[in-house]
Amino acid sequence: MMKITVASGKGGTGKTTIATNLAYLAAQNGRKVAYIDCDVEEPNGHLFLKPLIASSKLIGRLHPRVDEDRCTHCGPCGEICQYSAIVCVGEKVLVHPELCHACGGCVLVCQPGAITEVLRDCGTLEAGNAGEVRFVHGVLNIGEAMSTPLVQQVKAAAPEADLVIIDSPPGTSCPVIESVRGADLVLLVTEPTPFGLHDLTLAVGMVRALKLSLGVVVNRAGSGDNRTREYCQREGIEILSEIPDDRHIAEAYSRGLLAAETVPAFRTALEPLLARFSEDDAS
Ligand code: SF4
Ligand code: SF4
């Protein structure tokens, strides 16, 4: 099985366009493909792949519950919590479940045994099929601050496939690190602009720190300058595909269509990537 994570240093670079179309094309080429949308705060791969959802389940996370009858308002729970998820204020202990990292520290330090851990829903995991593509995504509850635990669950739910394409959240924060962890190849999607290059350098730093293979996909090639190409050359990073700046691709996106179905130039631009996946799989 080959695992590809499609990521980007910032949102709006076309990451999901690349991930969904790659999944679609690879399946058309006869590969057994799974598309896993780990961008749980804003999952939108389903808008393009249009899966039939066959299963849906709530995902829970642990957080502390305080028994007021046992609580002596002594305070160590709030002192150990690094995330201000539990705070002792005078005669009250306030719990903010959405900030809790479920480390269990407050339970350990509560001498009177006033704290128990209870489960709380943080999001939903859905799975199904989009034609030949096996589909999984997670949807984080609105207001939930912690997305990494749901990303872990979404990854763990990946069905059996010989090519798994993971659509990562944008940026370089914890949920992104969780999304790229274990990937055989990380595709960093960028635009050839100064802002795009800045965010690309951050993303490259993250992937290299994790010691993972990486390649770059330049989206809207021809719309900016040459600095992204120069940077990749200097750093010895392979540009695996350059997607032309074509308004038909943007139109397909805005209509919720897979550009690979309607824009031949887009499909052609992705072919080297698909060939690369087949080569890497064979090696
Ligand atoms: S450590 Fe336990 S007993 Fe002390 S304030 Fe916190 S919940 Fe209450
Ligand atoms: S489990 Fe950890 S993160 Fe959550 S409230 Fe307790 S100390 Fe804070």
C-alpha cells in the first residue's frame, strides 16, 4: 500500500482539487484507491467526489467531570492543566471541555477523587464510496478547538487500498503533522507567488523535520514569478507537476466538479504524478 498526503502551507492553494482529482484518476486507471479527508475543520472533498455515505458514527473524547460534593476547592487540578481547561476559582471549579487535551493530569492530582473522565462527542466520522473511490472524512463539531484526536480517528478508519490519498488540513500545526505522519510521500501544493513561497518553506521545514519524502505541485503555474522554481532547485526538491493557470479549472471548482473530467489540460498535468505513484509502488 502506498500512502500519499496532499498538504499545503496555507489554505486556498488547490490542495483538495489535487487530492480529489488524483483519487478519481487513479481509480479510473484501475487502482484500488481510498481518499481520506483529514481537513476535519473544513472538509470539502465530498463536494467534488460526491460519495454515497454508508456509515456515520460520533467520535468521543475524554474530559474531566467534577463531583461538587467531593470537591474541596483545593486547586491542584487547575495548576497542573497547561491548557486552562480546568480552573479553580474560589468555591467553583470551571471545566472547558473544548480546551481539554485529555492528558488525565487533573485526575491524578485530585486527592479527594472528585474528578472522573467522561466521553463527549467532538465530531462525526463518515465513510462510503464515490464510484470506485473509497471515501472517509471527519467533521469536527462547531466550536471544538481540538481537531487532532478526530484526525487520528479518520486516519485509523482508512479502508484497505493500494493507494491511500490523505487530504491534510492546511498549515503546519498539530493536525497537519498528524495527517502527514507515516506518509510515503508528501505532496506540497503551492502557488508561484511570494506568499505561496513563504508558506511552502514552512511546510518543507515541517516535512523535513519528520524525515518524510516530499515533492511539490505548483498550482496556477504561470500566474506568478519564478522564485518557487528557483527555491525548489536550490533545495533539491522535485516539482512533480505544474498545473496551468486555466480558468476552466477554476470554473469546474466553483461548480463542484472534478476538473479531471472536464479539463483535458488539467488531466494531462496530473499524469506524471499518477505515473510516479505506480513506479514508487512497484519499487
Ligand atoms: S483538585 Fe479536585 S478537589 Fe481540588 S479543586 Fe480540583 S477538582 Fe476540586
Ligand atoms: S485532562 Fe489534562 S488537559 Fe484536560 S482538563 Fe485535565 S489536566 Fe487539563
